Amino acid sequence: QGRQSMSIAQHMERYLGRIESGWTSESLPGIQVCFFRNQPTTGIITLTTLGLSDTVLSMIDGRRVRQELVFSVPAESAHDDYAKLLLHVADQLRGSGRALLRGDIFVLPSPIAPGGLSEALYASIPTVYPDGFSTYEGSNPSTVLVWLIPLLPSEVTFVRRSGWSEFETLLEA
């Protein structure tokens, strides 16, 4: 099977294994959240959107892109809460028509998890996943998979003061 004839769902399964289950919301038709067990490592579940890439999004420089969102949580986490989180972000992106760029901070209306401190997400390249996963070339324009990382308020301040490159250097360390 040629790379160009692969669907975005097949692209995800190629790198993450079978989609274990999906989650939808009547309030956001056409977008679902897929669950992949033990990705990128044992004991972690990866959630991805599927369907956001049906919408072409604009970048600041006028270029256009399609995106799907990627988020990882411990396997014992409340998956529905995180599925709702991804659908919220997807809904905002689709509504604004603007792509999330590397280094962007997406501020949330409330903490990611009940009682938690993270009220923002950081957009990055999914470096903890296998090479080739981050871009799906079978769409026009290409679909970029955006890894969302929870940020504490102090990390939001750091990224805004020091820049995303400095922050990612710290993440790698």
C-alpha cells in the first residue's frame, strides 16, 4: 500500500498500533478522540483527535496546514476528561481557523484535571513518538500532529519570558 493512499487514521495506527476505542461528542460533530494503549511507552495512553484535519487552518505567515492533536496520560487517568479537553481545543481551533504553532501556549478556562494546577497547554512536535509520526503527507496541505503538553503557571511564565526554544531545551534535559 502506497504512502499516499493511507488515511490519517491508518497513519496513526502505523505508528501507534490499533485504535483501541474512540470518543465523540454531539456538540462537535465530525471530530472524535482515539485512544492508543501503551504509547509512546508502557503504562501511557495516547489520545489523538481524528477529524480536525478535515478543516484547513491558517498559520501566521499565510501558509495553510491541517492538524490533529496528540496528548499522553498515565493509563489509570480519567480518559473521558482528557477526551473532552482535546475536543475543546479542536473546537477552538476549528472555530478560529488558526493553526497551533510550535511554542504556542493554549490557555484553558479551568485546570486540565480537577484539583490540578495546569491551566495551559504547550504545542510541540511529538518527539517522543517514532520518526515519521509527526507529519501525514497524504493530505493537501499536509497534516501535522501537534503534541500538547500540560504547563504549570510557572512554565507558562518561563516560555513567555525565555521563548519556546529555551523551554524545549529544558524539556529534553
